[in-house]
Amino acid sequence: MPASGGGGQSSGTPTIYDVAKQANVSIATVSRVLNSHGYLRAETRDRVLQAVRELHFVPNGPARQLSSGIKKVIGLAFIRPPEDEMSAVEEDSLLFTDAVIRGAEFAAQRFGYSLLLTGVTEGDSSNDVTALTGKADGVIVLDRVLPEKRVATLAKRSPLVLLAGSGKPQAAVNVRVDNVQGMQAIAQHLVAHHGFRRFAFMAGKESSPDSTTREEAFTEMVRFLGGQVEPSEEGWSSDWTTAGAFKTTRDRLSSGRPMPEAIVCASDPMALGVLQALQDAGLRAPRDVAVTGFDDIPIARHWNPSLTTVRQPSQQLGSVGVEALVGLIEDRPNAQRDRVLPTQLVVRASCGCPAPTAPGLGLLNTGSWGSESQ
Amino acid sequence: MPASGGGGQSSGTPTIYDVAKQANVSIATVSRVLNSHGYLRAETRDRVLQAVRELHFVPNGPARQLSSGIKKVIGLAFIRPPEDEMSAVEEDSLLFTDAVIRGAEFAAQRFGYSLLLTGVTEGDSSNDVTALTGKADGVIVLDRVLPEKRVATLAKRSPLVLLAGSGKPQAAVNVRVDNVQGMQAIAQHLVAHHGFRRFAFMAGKESSPDSTTREEAFTEMVRFLGGQVEPSEEGWSSDWTTAGAFKTTRDRLSSGRPMPEAIVCASDPMALGVLQALQDAGLRAPRDVAVTGFDDIPIARHWNPSLTTVRQPSQQLGSVGVEALVGLIEDRPNAQRDRVLPTQLVVRASCGCPAPTAPGLGLLNTGSWGSESQ
DNA sequence: TTGCTTTCCGTAAACGCTTTCCGGCCAGTA
DNA sequence: TACTGGCCGGAAAGCGTTTACGGAAAGCAA
């Protein structure tokens, strides 16, 4: 017998039994009213609805989920820095993740799902993510949250979408951004338009597929166009952060070796660090060295010099990820699996081009990410 | 008899019964191992753990939650604009919400909770938020998500924390930012330091307690100091957005009426819109009109002119909100209820002061939000 | 050996809901 | 009046856990 099946007013939060009693029907009827199943007389429905309102009844999620087997929850795991180690620019760089979350949340809502968030601090490969599997119908995992092997394992247990990971064919569904196209466009622009030949590539963490892909695509394209990229052993490598790129660049500057004509970075925050280091050393970008980024975080537009970069549709990444996952969960036959979203070269001042507009101009009516990056 | 109680290998995801059978124990024992309850022989524990590993068993969240009555989930409801109506700056303005989410997520994790996200589009007051109640142990509601009355109602059903709302004593626990202190500091600075006397206040939506509080605090302080603020009927009111403030200011400019010496805005995005409109009209801030904001979104620092504003600890707001909510859920006797977090005046160029640094300078080592805003 | 405690583990009853199966009621027809 | 369908609503079986409750085994003193 259920907790409140006895007599009188139940103590805690009302259950479906309380509603049934109040409306003088069975719990089955209440459930049918709530889920609009089967045949119901209008009068009965109203009576039940009335009782629901009077008792402020809200169905217990877990019970409902357990019974129906459907949780209507999507898990999203992402990387975040330890709380106390976040500088102002680090925070800016989180914009990428934030945008993904936003896109995912919106799409999830559209499909009737909720978003369950789990931040993972890098290196802490506990089973947090695995536990998500039990709480959600499916899981979206951002790049670098899990080693590839564990992704494959997880994908066997639960619908899983890997976001912004390497494009390698895997057990999981991949949704990512066209790194190659973006880097090729940058290489093309720098070589063909500006006539540069000697480049350096500032990489993120070595473990990151995104960084690796970008570096390879860039290097290959530059070589194809007759330029050269300093070998990565020269120390052009950092950790995705502004501070890291700053230090790397400063060290390189003080080594006295000649600088390349352009420094191409795997992310915007790193590009900002490079610009900072150059400025501290009395060099000016783009006059002395050109610099480019990748992401197009909002600050990129407002920096001085404004940053030439590759825009990636971060928010769309989230929403498309959810779409793919829902397709997987609900087993839609025509659902697209792997998706590659387009990137777009954004030419501003840091490569040596004239700044397209004064900072802040063209501020209004720039449209949303989604429509801009199609 | 449970689904997989029959013979042979079960079909779907493994349940606790499968583990029990594999380890040759009862389900109670498995549960005990998983939750480290009661007495267990080491040998038995290992056998169970072994089976768990072999089957890749992950406990079913809902079942666990239903049984124990504890969901270990915190719901977070926030306002967001419709997906297709988001301009680039709107997106920047979401930084506030993003920061709150980040802080909340981190704190939630620290307490062993997950964060369930629900975005609410303004005006759409369906029962989305109510449904959260059934899925979470408690709910954090950001300002403007619900009318005050519904907040009070909800608070009766479920532990609830109201974030950044009006400070009015209510049924719910309030965590908010010291709007009054911030606005008083701005008023003080503009009157005492710059000698301004004639002000306008650009309000957000009228329905917003945050906007109202800021306006009242500012107006009162200015009057106390001998200045005056144009009555709000003069049309200095917008909708929190950059575009809205832009239009309002443009209209006012074209009306030909004399401008105030300073326009104080209830948010940074609106301040940017005002600056934009001034610039379009050939006026220069701060030379012709001073402008200030509220929030200190990252762009504020990099804008031209850099924005004098009030910094609020957004991320901390999220984490403190979670702390308060967990206190409520777990009924900690010594948990603090209402909390007011301090704000901080950030003086930059848009009020007429010399820009503290060139844009981008002092970029590194600025510390995290949390520690900066203590 | 007996009798008690201390460990260890299995049985079974919830938890609150969804859903299937079935039994009744009512109108319509012969 | 008796019978057939179409509708409606109740009883009950799970969903996969946790958690009393109690029984068996093991240890120890008498």
C-alpha cells in the first residue's frame, strides 16, 4: 500500500493517490488525464484537473521515469578549469563552452528534454561521466573530457555524441566543426593575399584533436602554397590559455631567434596572449608580425588590433549535437549521424588587412551565430 | 519477477539483478557494496565489484532516486531570449547568465549534486519551472523568470532560492547583489569627482526588480548630493538590450532636447547601445556626455571608451545560490538564508576619468571573479 | 556442548508512477 | 426485453533501486 493510501490528509508532497482520492477516481484515470491517453469524459477530466490544481500536484519525475523508462534528460559533460585558477581571459575563453551549452539547452528544450550539466576538471578522469549515463537518456561529451577509448566504451552503453572531437570514425556519433576548411582559408589568405612565407603555429595541448587537426591542415596548406611552418619542436606550443601563449611567445622573443612573419594560433585566447607578448616586447602587430586566432570570441572583434580569425558556430554545435543525440535516442531512421559544421574566415586587422570597421560599428543587426555561420 | 530475472543473459542494459546473479549474491548485497552500507566480507565485495566491472553496470538514476527519495539534482531556471532573436551583443549580455550557471555548476558538483538547466523565454509563463520541481530536490530561479506570486507558491512546494531578485522579504531565500551600494558609489563618483549635476537613468524593463532598485538607489543618492535625475517619463527606459537602448537614445537625440551630463545605465549592454547612439550622432563620450553601466561584462574593459561600471560577482552569485539551496534541502541548521553579495565600482574612461590602462594591459593575473569581488 | 554476540547476507516490501487487461455501463438495435 | 458494441474506469503488475527485518554462520565464554 502506498504511503498516502491510508486515511486523511497525506503528510508530504501530494502523490497521484491524493489526487485520485480528491477527484474520486482511480490513479489510472489521473495518469490518463495527465498524459492524455485513452478515452476520458470531459467532466471526469475537469474534476481531475481541478484536484491537481487544488493540491498543487507535480508528478514525481523519477517515478515517472522509472515507470516509463524514458527520462527525457540529456547529459552534457564539458571541461572546465579549476574554479580558483580562472583569470579574466580564461573566463572569456569559456565563451566557447558557454555558447555550446546555450545551443544545447535550447535545442533540448525544443525536443522536450532537459539538460543535465556536468563539468569535468581536466585530468580528473573519475567516473562522473559514467554516472551521467544512469541519469540521462543519452550523453553529449565535449572534446577532451574523456580519452578516446573511454568514449568508445561509453558509446556502447548509452547513446552518445562526441562534440568537437577528432573526426576519426568511432563508435560514437561525431559532431564537429570544419577545422580543415578554416585553416586552409587562413593559410590561403596569409600566403596569397599578404605574401607571407615563414609561419609559426601556436598549438594547444598536444592531446587535443582539435589542435592537432588545425595544425596539420594549416601546415599542409602552407607547404602546398610554397611557404613553411617552423617545426613544432621550436617550442611553439602552449596550453590553450592566454597566459600560456604569452609566456611561450615571450620566451621565444627573448631567445633572440628571428620571428616568423605570421603566428597562427589554434585559438583566440592564445592569439591574445601572443599579441600581448609582442606588445610588451615593443613589437607591433600586424606591422612587425601578423597574428591570427580561431573561434571568433566576442572580444576578438573589439581587441586592438581586431583579430583576424576563423569563426566557428559554437552555439550551433550544441544544438546540432542535441539533434543528433535525440535522433540516436529515439532511433529516428533518417537522423543524420556525423555532422561537420562549416567555419568561416573573418578578416580583421591583426593579419595586416585594414580593419573592416571601427570597433563597435556594425554592432547592431549582426544576426545570430546560427544564421551567420551557415 | 523482475525483467531479467528469468534465465540467460538479459537483453538491455544490465540491472542490479544481473550483477547479483553474476556475483552469486542477492541484490541487497550488491546495493550494499555500491553504497558502502552495513557489513560486507571483503571477498564478497570484490566479487560484486568484479561483476559490476564485467557488466559495465551503472545504477539506474530514477530508480535509485525513487527508492531513496533523494535526487541529488538542483534545478536552475533562467531567462533567455528567443533563439533567433539574438544579436552578437545580446549574446555578450548573456555572459551574466552564463557566469551564474558556471558558478552554480561548480558549487553543485562540490556538494555532489547535478545541475538541471531550464531556459525560459520571457513572457512564456508555462509550467516548465513547476515541472522542474518534480525532477529536482530544489530549484534556483533567476530574477524575472517568474512573477513574485508564483515564486512564493513554488517556494511552498519545494526548496527554492531566488537569485538576483528584489530584496523584498519573501517566502523564498534570496541571494542577490548589492545594487544599492553599487549605484551609490557611481552617483558619488559622478557628482563628487566629476561635478555632474544633471543625470538620466536608462532603466531596464519596468517589471524588473533589479532595474527598479538600481534606479531608486541612484536617484535618491543623486538628490541627496544635490543633483537631479530626469523623470523617467522623459522616456529614458528600455528593455535591457543594446538595441533597445540604442533606439531610445537615438530618439531622444533627435528630439532636440538638451542632453544630461551623464547617462547612467542599469546594465552594460544598454550602456554600449547608448555609446553607439551617441557616436552615430557625432557626439563623443565622455567628452560630450558621460556614460556608465552595470555588470562589468568582459567587453566593457575593451570597449572604446572603456566602460565605467559596477562589477557584480556573477559567478559567485551562482555558487552562493547553490550553497543556500543545499542548506535548505539538507536542512542545515546553521545555513545562512538571505545573502547580499558586494559590488564594486570600476572606474574606466567612459565617465571622463583617464583610462586606467591601454586596452589589453593588465590582462594577465587579474585573478578570478570570485577573489576579485570579495 | 550450550548460549550469546557479532558479522554477514537474503527476502520482501516499499518508492510513485505508467500501462495493460478486464469488467461494467450505456445506447442502440432486434 | 435481451443482446451487442463502443466507451470508460478500476485493479494490478511492473520499472530498478534502497532498506527494514530476520535468519544463518562464526566467534567466544562458560
